[in-house]
Amino acid sequence: MEQHRTRPPQYRPRRGAPVPAQAGRGAGGGVRRGAPPARRPAPGGVRETRRAPSPRLTGLGSGLFCGASMFALACLDHLLFGGSPTVYGVLFLPVCALTALWVRPGDLVTAPVVVPIAFTFGLLPIADDSGGGGISGRFMGLVTGLALQAGWLYGGTLVAGLVVTVRKVRRMSRRAARRRAAARGLPDSRQTR
């Protein structure tokens, strides 16, 4: 009894034609070296600008980055300036801004939260040991340092909060513009770049 095929025949390359995975190989099996493929010009005469890649940290990564940076800067401050709280506070502000800039869009809320924790962690090397030594003296020096440097702490948290807020507003406006463009039937602005 004859059996009929239930599936259509699959594509089979012609005999002697290169298989798609081997299309770039020469006759001897080696890779052909030639000119790189030509780049298409940008549409509408728009020049392509190369942007430096910016790191995207997770919430945990931003906390680790900020904490490690502040601890290293506090150790450096202790070695070079004798543990100056003003130098530490000034160095805290750019670390807050970088943390807020480098955190992923999905984890924007974590930046203003990890910044005060990192400030406290970084104070450990420069906290005065006013209690005469031991853990309790170090703890009292840390609490005193937090109380006296609260202005830098609030300022850095404010910087991180402002950067995160601006990033969130820009992200929401881009999303709304894409929705409006999709509703009108226009192509996405990301595809035209």
C-alpha cells in the first residue's frame, strides 16, 4: 500500500551549493578575508553619534558600588587629609550622582535608598574613636559623625533623588511619545535612528 506524505518537503540546498553557515568560507575551508561590509548611511542625512557605554547597575550593584567607593574614599581621606569630614562630604556628592546615573531604569528607586547606607559605611574609617577604644567607642564616633555630617548626607541623598526623578520623568515622557506615535500609526522613533 502506498503512503502519502503529510508534511510538505523541507528546503534542501542544491548539491554543491554552500550551506548558509559556511557561506563565508573559501574553497579550502578557511574564512575568506575581504573588505568589511559597507555600512548603510543613516536615514535623512543624520550622522551617527557614538556614545560611550554607560554601566547599568542593579539595585544590589549600585549599593555595592556606592558602599565600596565611599569606603575607599574614606580610607584615602584618612591617609591624605587625616580623616577630614568636609573632604569626605564633598567626595560623597559625585558618588551619589554616579550611583543615580548608573542604576538600571527598573531599579531607580534603590539609588536614594543605598546612598545613606553607603555614607554610613564609609564613615567607619574616619569616625573618631572618642570612647577610648573598642566597639562601643567606634559606634559612638560613628553616631557623632552622622549627626555632625547630616548636611552632606541629606545633600547627597537629594542629589541622588533629583537625578533619579529626572531620569524617571524622561523615561515616562519617551514612553508616552511612543504610545502617541503608535496610536497615530507613525514608525517608532527608535527604528528611524
